[in-house]
Amino acid sequence: MTLRDVTRKDFTAARRSRGLWAVATALGVLTTFIAFGFSGYRLGPEETVIQLFRTMGGVFGLLLPIVALVASYMAIAGERESGGVKFLLGLPNSRRDVFLGKLVSRLAVVTAGIAFMFATATAMAVARNGALPLGVVAGMFVVSWLYAAVFVAVAVSLSAAVAERSRAIAAAVGSYFGLVLLYVIPGVSVALLVRFVHQTLLGFEPNLDLYNAVLYTSPLIAYRKAMNLVVPDQFERQVLQRASESDTLPAYLGDEVSLLVFAVWLAVPLALGYWRFEGADL
Amino acid sequence: MTAIQTDGLTKRFDDVVAVDDLDLTIEEGEVFGFLGPNGAGKSTTINLLLDFIRPSEGSVEVLGRDAQTNPEAIRERVGVLPEGYGFDDPLTGREYLSWAIRTKRADDDPDELLELVGLADAADRLAGDYSKGMQQRLAFAIALVDDPDLLILDEPSTGLDPNGIQQLRDIVRERAAGGTTVFFSSHILSEVEAVSDRVGVMNEGELVAVDSIEGLRESAGGHATLHLDCAGPPTGLEVESLSGVAGTSIEDHTLVVDCTDPAAKVDVVTHVAARATVTDIRSETVSLETLFNDLTGGGRDEARAVEEVPQ
């Protein structure tokens, strides 16, 4: 088992990448500014900080996938294109060691990035408001990490399935569109498409729960729901549309299901990516 | 004990057959030169040995193990100098080598190995900034880690200067003397000739000859070419009628005679000298080269590259 050697080499290389440090610095500055400029309307210090992280979650929803995809899309495709994989596999490493080693290393890089963003935001928030709702911050960190981990898994898996840089880029951009943007752009969203197919093409009665269930397959929607799990009740958001205020969502649309959505998005791409890499001619 | 054994090994890429029904056995302790023009299927064969790619048909065994079942166990005992590699991580030469040593759980001293391949002064520079020849030296050093039982070297002299090629040969001979099996590919005959116990010639995916250098020489026969520069045009000399002469041609004042038997050369010279004024004589014994060209398609472009590529 030489997974650790693969991870260590990859992480050392990542640590020396100037581009990565530049991105991390930019992200830290960004979260610092958000934390600096944020003021809650008629809220106490603690509530202000919670509200700040809630808002930050909205930014992270679009930002973390980019961070994770950029940090991971070349993980294996890059080695295949450059020929680095010939050394990796000329030494006593299995393909599994290479795949998992790359995954662990890129997860570590992304974890460090998120930790840095949280550290800068928290420091600024505490300095400005004098309150630290540790439970909420820690909870937000965990769900944000899970959300980013989904995209690391997706990117490493796609990276394992393709042999060239150009395809890896296309796959990463495509997954950002398919998993994030298509769920938020008004006019071209998945929600409208499903509604159109179901009602207009197939002629069914409107079924809000069905549309919600389709929406819920997106890691982004799952992230928004998962945030409800870690903030106090008054800060929870609805995320999925309901027929009326009094209407309650079915259990399969509950906030907890978001963890299942994450789990599926972690497991399925990794399994497929590994399967493709294991069988590939390198 | 066999180091490498392939049975009916075949690899197809789409509709191209890169390796066609290859049966090859390399015994432990021998230095085997794998010869052939570019695109003959040498690297594909090596990639199959290392499980970088998977066979379409047939099987590969390396050091008694199936190449696909447990490639890591094979990689423990094999040193690889691949082709088409890249040092793209921002690591120094010493760090790359240390990584290889750690991964092999070996106890080599990275500086000793760097010294051996002539990179001691560049140990702390990024491997990605090395010249092609220096990268080749580093890749060779990585292959030498943990004194492997089998060295698989794909075009090892690529990018090396004459001094580097000499060092490479010395190290290969030294390791072979210590019992290491060496399997190396090349498109340069002289290089293979210099170190190999046995040679396999590949052409268009097929193994067209396997023999020792001496064996190959014998099967090439005593083919020799004689160039006779004459004072006037050497016409009407009837050299063809002599026994042992396969053919003649005339280029200006030069008579070129292809002899199948070396003994015929003297007869040719005596015959011509009696009938014309000979100003110079050159004799070429390009037997192996001629054989190699015959085996790999003679006058085709890729075969010619064998003679012309300066290495």
C-alpha cells in the first residue's frame, strides 16, 4: 500500500504551486471583505454572525464547486497527458493507489482552502461583532466541506476517465453547468424543463413534490438544505417551493436527505471514475 | 527461470495491430536488445509488460507472474525507464529520486545514484527544468533504485550525449554482470550490438528474428560490398561472371560489387586490376545493418531512419 507516497508527492507539488497560493489568498480576501461589510438588520451580535455565515453559504454555493473543480480537474488527466503516470505506475503503485492518493491529496488542498476562508471570515466577524457562535460556524464548515468534497470527487473521477487536458477542462466546465448553474439560472433551469416535460409534453397534472425531488438531486440544492441542519430554526430557509405556507414537505424532501444526496454524489462518480481508470490503456 | 514470457500477445488499437501474436521468452540474467524501426510495436510491448495497457489477446508473464493480476508485485522487482514520461511536478531531481526510493521501500542513497548517472551537480534543481538528456539520466536513476531483478529500458539512449550513452552502457553491463536481467528497446543497431546477449527484431508488430548477435551475423552471411574507383568508366569488365558475385553497378568511375562470399573480393580486385586502372578500393561489411534493413522492410522510410538518426 503506497497510497501515502502518492498523496505526499502530489500534496508537496500542490503546495509549491504559486497559482494555488494566489487563489487561496484571493478567496481569503474575499471572505474577509464579506465579513467586514456585513451588517445584520436589527440583529444582536451573535445573530449577525450567524446571518453572515448564512449569506456566505449563498456565495459558497456557487464558489466552492469552482474551487474544487479547479483544484482537481487535472489530478489524473494531467499525469496521463504529461507522462507522469509512467513513473507512478512504473514504481510499485497500483492504479487504486494512484486514484485514491490523488483524491486524498486534492481533498487536503481543498480542505485547507476552505479552512483558510472560514478562518479569515471568522476572525473578521469576531473582530467586528465580538461574538462567536462556534456551533454554527463549525456546522457550516462541515456542510461546506462535504459540498466541496462532492465536487472534488466528481472532478477526480472525470479526470481519471479522460486522457487529455482539453477533455478534462470540458468535463469540469460541463459538470459545473450540469450540477450547479442549470439549477439557478432563471429561464433555462432544470425546474422549468421538468415542469415542461411533465405538464406540456406528457400532459400530467402539476406535481410540485416531483419537481422538488428532481431539483433535490443537485448538490447545490442539497447544500442549501444542509445548511438548515446547522443553523438555529429562525435562520432556516425554505429552499424548495411549497404549495402553500401550511403545506409540509414529504419526508423525502426533508433537510436530512441532503446528506444522502451528498453521499450518492460522492460514491457514484468515484466508483465510475475508478472503474474507467482501472480498465484504461494509459 | 524466465524473466519475461509472452504467449500469442496481441494488441490492437482500433483497427491497427500494434503487436501481432508475439511469442517471446527472455531468460533470467540475459541482456536482451529489442530492435526495430519507429512504430514497430516495441513500446507497445513494453507497455503491455508493465500493465500500462491491456492485451487484446494472449498473455504476459513477468518474473513468473501474470502482468495483469498483480502488477504492483512485479513493479517491486522491476526498474523501469519508460518512454513518453514527464517530470511535471515542481520537485527537484533529488526529490523525485527520494520519492522513488520511498515508494520502493529501498535504502538507496539518492546522492549516490545521482552521482552514478552524472547528475550530482543538478540534484537541487527542478527536474522539469532539466534538459532532455538530464531528464533521461534522472529517469534511468529512478529505474536503478533498489537494484531491481529486471531492468526494462525503453529507448534508453534517447537524448543522451555520447558520454551519457557510454555511461549508460557501462552501468547496464555492470548490473548485468551482477545478475540483473536487462530488456531494452532501441532503433539503433550499433547500440543493441554493443551490449546485448540476444536480439529480437520487431517489424510492423511482428517479431521477425530472435538470435544472438553472432547468430545474426552468420545468418547475414559474408555479404560485403566492394567499391572500386577506376581511372576510366569501368564498363565491359564482366565481373558478374565471377563466382561469389551477386551483382554489380556503375556510378561514374566507380564499380560497386556485391559479394555473397568474402573470398570473392580478392578475385574481383584481381580481375578488375588486370583490365582497368584501379585508383582506390573500399570494402564495406555492413552485414548486420543490411540484414536489419532486410528484416524491417529495406528501403522504406522508417527503416532508413535507423541509419540516419544521429544518436
